[in-house]
Amino acid sequence: MTAQLRRSLIIGLAFLAGCTAQDAPPEEAAPPPQSILQRLDTPASRVLAVPKWVGVLKARSRTSGQWTTPYTSHQWKDDLTYLAPIEISMLEGSNFGLSTIKRGFYNFSRTGQDIFQGQTISTQVARCSDSALARTAFIEFPTDSSYKMQLTPFTGLPCKGTVTQYGTTTDTEFAWYTLSPIQFGSHFVFDLPAVDAPLRIHGTKHLITSDSTVLANIPDPIPYGMTPVEWDIEWDLRPESDDLDLVLSAENYNDWLPLANIEPVVGTSLASGAQRPGSTIRLKAEGIPKPGSTSTPKLKQVTFYLKSSKEPGIAMNALDGSPTPDGNDLQFEKEKNELLGLDFIDIETVESPEGNYTEVKAIVSSFDFGGYGEVVAWGVTEDGKGVVSVSEDQRDPDEPPDEPTDEPLRLPKRSLNSNIATLWKAQKDSLEKSDLDDSETLGGGRGDVNKPGDGLSHYEEYRGFILNNDHTRTNPKGVDYFLSNKMGPKATPGINFFEELTNIKVHRVGDYDFESPSRVINPFYTKATHVTNQHVVIMYEVPGEKGTSNTLPGPGNPKSVSRIEIARGTPADGLKTAVAHELAHSVNVPHHGEWGFFVAAWEELGNSQFREAPKYPTGLTQGMVDAYLETPSLAPVEDPDENLPRFLISTKCREDGTQSVFSGAHNCIMRYKAEVKIHTEFPNLLHKRAVLTDEKYGTTLCATTAGTDFNAPPNPRHIGPAAEGRGDCIHKIVVSDRYDLKPWTRAPTCDPIRSYGSLPPRVQLQADTEQ
């Protein structure tokens, strides 16, 4: 709230109080002094005389149920918890106090499902942990012995989620239910402490509402259209101490990161037996005399309140094994805090026994690699005053140092609008990035500039992954990719080659490091910090011949690639390129063209004549051919039908608009390496085969669509430039699965030009036909 708005509200409330007060009696009619003392010494006047009250506000709200009709059913379960410091400034000369509910922290979850005739037609899911903005309300005194607490911290608290309807999922933002102080204000009138009782404003309220109605209980069954919402609200305020500040700090605050403990279960690295925390941090609430204070009262009791995130799992791909599965990521553990002499209330609350303290310590335990939360300390002094903690070291690195702030202590140390530790951001040079950022690029001009990112939000990169039983936080300034390599070490050179050419970081994942069959690598998320489901690519070795490896169903980003199949018959000197080539398909890099090739087996018959038995594509009859220019050396074979050497043969399709996998930049890994060429430019020489010895496996990802070297004009060997829209491979790369990419298309069929039947007369080629 701005200072101007606050002043306006104070003036307005004071004016309202003045308007409703009775006119003062004439001076001569004023009661005697003892009568004035008697009238002022009421519970209300006693409370109004205290300039400021401080304390803590806690709330829990929930609703669940089901509506049914003969054909439909709607069921839901929603939950909200909330904690915030609160202060009340009494307005002098009025019957009001201005309540400031400071920035708080809440957990919000929602699930819903609609069923029609036994079939689910819609689901609603939301889950988030977030800070709530400060809000202003007021307290008033209907009588000399009562007060009305007007509370408005819950209305409209937001949470990002999804709605899935008829198979289509859309993002949406849900809001929590309304608790209107106007409609329900009469239910929040409470007795004030008597004039001889300790000064304390403490209240609790349990309420069940439905729209604007208060219910005595939740009906069973719930009538169609009714949503009963339960509320449990508690506040505890005392006069603010004039002499003491309660300064909340944490040891090694600047260097602490949340961690989880990984104790892998046999056969899986997803499930964790994490009954122990991964890291802990020690808090200290210290009573510090205020400047100018003439006395230094000690603390009688200190209570620590912790609100924590509830991220699913312990990392982006790892199940939850904490003491409260899928529960609070940060917790007070009973044994650790009892050793410090504290009373354990629950995992969110510990407090010191009553005594005399100058400081009190507590320990927070982390059970998640991305856990975050807030801590508030609330103290009562030996003279019965209250003090809410102020926090040290809260400001961002680029902000000037200042006095402790009245914000809760954020764990880990992080900026106000981020759930990522400032330490890690600084280490990764990503302080400027938002938690949802997915804008990293490959650098060096690589990649599709209109489709950056790797499908992981900044927060997900920070929270990290359990890969082969080790935790990895990925790089928010680099592009990450996840590969399940089922080929073993023989694929390593090709994987490294792919990384070198693309600048993509390939993470090798274990068999149990991702969900099957979905292949999603980041399934444990809340929508508030999630960009998209990013997928693992799986690569196998399968039976096949050189040139027949496949990325199925075709080039695209990882979500669209069901599997990569590397042909076992790929020669050793070409395996590295074949692996890198197929991996490039999984990040949307296509061939330079399609078709224009087939695989054939050759049996030597003598006199440079061979029997050719085509193997791919199927449907081609075998034929007699001549090998020209250089005769291949063929080893004897026992089974000429199955064990003959195979050759990747370049030709053209009889259909118009021929494309070729051999066209474009000669040294690109996306261009097939031809071993034999049919002279389609000489129709009377279709029976001849030129054995090519100058074509090598690619060594780069091209940055041109033109044909180069032997594919350059004026006499390109394999058609020439890449097909329309293809080539320039380095700028085709897309890793992030948040994009729905248009499939790469090709001509539906190809009838490869080749010779059939008996050999025609020999015709000598010109010396410059093949170079």
C-alpha cells in the first residue's frame, strides 16, 4: 500500500468515526474527573490506548465433495494454508484500528473432475506455493467490551493450473474462495480482555460458508451447486515492544542451498528413501535493544513459524521419499529442535519453553532440491509485550545495504519474486532471468532464433534431476537435452560429435530416470514454475544395413521422436556420423532432400559385371550391371542372397520434383554419403555404376542451402542444392518441446531410375563424367 493511500484510509476511517460519535456535552455539564476515569478504563479504551499491536495470522481453508445427477458427477478437493505477520495501528480519537496484514505465504491445491455417463470429460488441477501481497483491513469496537476483526487476506489468492477437457489441456488461473468481511463480519465479533487481564488480542474462528450463507455443518449429500468451504482462522496480537527488536537471521545464509537426501531403492533411481534431510540451516532469533531504548527486557518465549513449498517429488524427475511424502519441502524436525531445547509443535512450528532469553535458535531441514519457504519468529517479552521478527540479509545483491526488513525470512536466500536461490543464480550468471525463463540459445548463431530454449524453466534447471543416482542442476544459460542411450559405449563418439557440432549439452539418463512410456523428464512440477513437458530421446541399435538408420516417426523436437534406431550394419568408420545424424533429426534437423537412393547387394560375375539385388526400398527386381571407373573388391561369400556387400546407390526418382538425400553441402552430416552412382543423365548408360571414392562422411552441420564441392554448379553430382526449405542445418535446431512443429514432408513415393534385364552395348564415358 502506498503511503498516500494509507493516509487517505486513515483520514477516511477517522472521519467515519467522527461522524458516528455523539456530540460532546457542554463543558459545564462534563462529569467529574473520577467519572471520566471510570468511563475510559474500559476494555475497548484500554486496547485503543495502545498505539500499535503486532502478531501473527494463520489460516486454513478447505472444501471437498461431490455433486451427482443420474448422468453426471462433479467431484472436487481444494485446500489452502496461509501465514502472515499482522500489525494494528490504532487511530487516535476514533473507534477504529488500521490492520496491515503483511506479505504472507500460502499453499494452494485444487483437483476437480467432471464425469458424464461414466466417462471423464474434464479435469482441473492446480498446485502452488507463493507469497501473498500485503493487504489492509481494520478492527472496530462495537461495544466497550468487544471488537470486530475484519479479515480480507484470502479473497482471490491466485494459483496457476490446468483444465483438461475432451483431451485438450489449457492453462488457467484459479482463485481462492471469498470470505467477505461485509457479509460475514458479524461472525468475527469477540470479547476484549478484561481491564485486569493481560493485554492480548487472541482469537480463533471456525466457519463454514457457501456463497453468502453460513452453514451449521456440511450437508450429506451436498446439494447440487453448493460448495461448502471450511475456514479455521487464528490471530494472536500483543502491544508492540518499545524496547526490543527481534532480529531473525540464519547461519551461512548466503551459501545455503536446499538439498534432498538420495538413498536409491534397488532397481530404480527415481524413488528415494530420503528419511534424512539433504541439508539443514540454523536460524537465530535475537532480541536487540532498539536505538535509544533505556531498558532491555528479555524474551520470555519465542515461536518460529515456517511455511514451505510443497513441490511434487524431490527433483524434477524424482519421486518423494520425505517423512511426509509430497508434503512440506522444508520442515522443523522434532529431534533436531528438541536437542536445542525447543518444544516441537508440528513440522511448521517450534517454540521455546517460557524462560529468559536473549536469543533462541531453531533448525530447518530440507527434503527437496528446490524447496523454498518463509520463516517468521514471534516473541513475547518478560513485560508481556509482543515483537514480530525483522530479517537480516534479505536484499538482492544489486540493492544497497539497509536496516533489517519487516519481511519474513526467505529460505533459501532469494529475491522477493523468485523461488531460486540467489547463490545459484549468481554462480550461473542468471540473476536477470525470471523463474519461468526458457530463452537460452546455442550460441555461435546456431539454432532457430524464433524457437529458443530447452523446454525447462529457470526454476526447473535449478531444482535439477536425479540422473544415474546423482543430482544434477542443469545450465540456465545453455541448452540441455536428455538421451537414453541403449547402444552402450559404441555410441559415445557420435554423441560427443553431436554435442560438438550443436553446442547442446547431452545428459545421459538411466533406465529408471524418466517416466515410461511418456518419456517426460520433468513430470514432478507445479504449473507456476513449468513451461512444458520435456521429453527424453531413446536410441537403440537394431538389425539393419548402412544407410538404413531411422529416427521415428521423423525429424522434430524430442516430444515427437518416439525412438532412434541405429542400423547394426553401419560400418565402424561411419557410426560416429550416423549417430550424430540421427540425433540431429531429434532436434528438428531434416535431410537435405528425400529419396533418390536405394541399397543394393552386389555379387561379382567377372569382366566388371555384377548381379545387383536391391534391398531397399522393396519391390525392385534384380538386374545385371557394369561397375565403371573403379571395380570394388568383393570378398567371396557363402550365401550370395544374404551376405553380399551392400552399397548405398544414388539415383533419381522417375517422378517430377525429385529430391535427393545426397544433395547440398558435401561435408554436412545430414547429407548421405553415396558409394555408387547411376548415370541418370545418360539414359543409355543406366546399366553402368560409378563407384565413388571421393565422398567422405560429414564433419559439420552446414550453414548453406547450396551444393558445394562435387555438388556445386555447373555439373552437380547429386542434383545440386538442398531441396526447398532444407539445408542450412545449423539454423534448423529446435530442442524445446513447447513448440508444435510442422512435420517435414516429402514426396509420398519414389520410383528409382535403374537398369533392368540384359546389358545393353558398352558405351565409353567421357573422362570428365565423374570426378
